[in-house]
Amino acid sequence: MEEKQITTMKDAQKLLKFFAERNNWKDVPNVDKFDHLHEELIEMSQHLRYKSEEERKKFVEENKEIFVDGIGDLFFGTCRLANQLDVNIEEAFNFVKKEIFEKYNHKNSENNLTKI
């Protein structure tokens, strides 16, 4: 049987809520989830630390699976954390997107993305 592909952040968050419930995991704020996300970021950054831009590009190209796995773990963990904090991940993204685009749009007006 083919596994259903998740195509939206909302679907991912709902799937992980169901997964947590099925495994009797509590969706309550948990410091461990923050630590897990921090560890994932550090693990990926260590592969690129002290390398030139060219070396970093080459390493990523040759070791893409490390970063696919790391980004996947980060997104999985971020969805779990959002559930623990009762935060709608799409609303959170759109809130921050608006703030960031407004903050940086003045630097290059032809690239104004506030309406996206």
C-alpha cells in the first residue's frame, strides 16, 4: 500500500497530532523538544563549520541526504512543538512571514513580497 504524501504544513501538524495520540505521547509544553531541535541544528551546522563557501556548497551537494534528514527531523520536531504549545503552524508561519517581508521590503522595493 502506498503511503499518503503530506502536502501542507497543516496536514503535517494534524498527522503528528494523531501519531502522538496513537503512541500515548502527551502534547504538553516540553523543554526536551526545544533541546531536540537545537541538537538537530547543531548536528547539521557542524558539517559546514570552518569551511569556505565553495567547500560548503560541495559538501551539501555530495551529502544531500544529511540535510534532507536533518530538515525533515526539524520539521517533524517543529510540528510536535507547535502541537505541544497549541500553535497553528500555518498561522505562525504567515505571521512571521508578514513581519519579515515588511522589515526587509524597504531594502529593494522591486522585490516587495508583502502581498504573497
